[in-house]
Amino acid sequence: MNVTLTAVKKAFPDALTNAELVAMVSKRLSQFGYHKYNTLLATSLCSDEVTRPLEQDFGEVYGKHFTMGGLAGFPFGGLTGFGAMAGHIPDGGSCLLIYGSHVGVSWEGKWGTVARRGREKGGACCGSAVAAAQAVTQAYQATLDESSSSSSSSATSTPVYRYSNDPLDAQQGYVRDMLRPYAATLSEAEDVMVTLPVSVYDAQQKLVTRILDEGSNHIDGDGQIAVVGGIQINTPKEMSDFFVVRRFCIRDSSGNMVENFMPLTAGRE
């Protein structure tokens, strides 16, 4: 077993290869009437090119996809994007939403980086999440340092950065903002690059759940919403990517749970 695979199985023992994931999802959903002719595939994955193979693999089963994601995989299309996607579902059909964070792992088993085409030194993966984590942990540490050096127990700290609505870098500002509640967790992590995609996914799940709760009624008739959420693991090109399933369920157009498949996988919803 090579070093990369050993690292994957140690950090995420329930990780599935892309092929295993697609086979498992398509088999379960076929029992609920999901087929290529009546299913619209929607994705909320990072803009990074290394995340595209997962879309391509699912596309071989369900066809072309509707994109809801942006930096780090957050569904920046929001409620409007979801409503637009719902309006594109084939008559009498349903949608399959794939979303999640991602993280790279190198040939040496190092997390947070991946070999990239034409680049000798590879690069950060997910670069957006890494940059956001650095910002929030630095702000958190600065707050601790200021508190410990203050003579007043009630002293407050001025944030190192503030979220900005400036469109020049709006998505990255949002990623930072969504990671701020995880600053302590990331600062104290044994391997921050393993903890980071888990934190990003947790933040994404909360947003996706809000979108589903408020937008399910955009689905026509008896159409359903299949949801697969988790952590995408990007590996060197000679290996398959992996996916850690954290959510796999079907909801109806009223937002009710139709089927929760997670007891069949990792035991989460």
C-alpha cells in the first residue's frame, strides 16, 4: 500500500473512491426512480480544477450538471441558484445535489497539497480554505495574546480583519467569515490540514440545509431532492480521488425526509 493511500485510510477510514461513490449512489437512487433522462445533477464544489473529475464521473451517469458552487465549495448560488436549478429539472423528474469541501494529499502523504499538472511544486489544496484558515487562526491568536497581556479582564479585542462586501474578493471574504467560528478548533488541531476540510464541510452543511429548508418548494410536483455531501480528497493524478460521505438522503418538495441512507454508510445525516 503506498504512502498516499495509507494517509487517506488513516485520516478518513470510510473514504470511498470516486467509482465506489458513483456506483453506491446510483444504485440506491435507481430504486427511487433516478435515471439519466429524468435527473438534473447539481454540484457545489470548489472552483479548483482538481475537483472536476467528480462532476465528470457523476456526469457519465446523469449528464451535464448545474453549478452552484464557488471557492472552497460553498454554494454561492444560494437560494436563487437553487431555484434556478429546480426550474431546469426535466418534467416529472428530480435533482441530485453533490456538495462538499476538498483537500489534497501528496505522494508523501502530506495533507493540504496536491501535485498539479505542469507544476513541479504542486500547490495548496484547498488554497481558498487554507488562506481563510490562516486568517482566522491569526485573528484568534491575536485575540488570545491581547487578552493575556491585558490588565483588565473585561478588555475586548479589535478583529485583525473584517468581512467586506467588496466584490473584488467577495467569495474569499465569505469563506473567511464562515470559518471564524472554527478558529479555536483549527488552532488546536493536531493536523490542521485534516481538520480544515471537516470544518469547511460543517459550515457548508449548515448553509445547504438552510437552502433546502427554504427552497425545496421550488421542486415541481412529486420531484425529489437527493443530497450527497462530504469531503472530497484529491490525490496525485495516477490515483483515484476519494470522497468521505457525510450526508446521503432524499427529501421531498416539502422538505420532509424520504430516505436517509447514512446508516448504510457512515451513520450521519
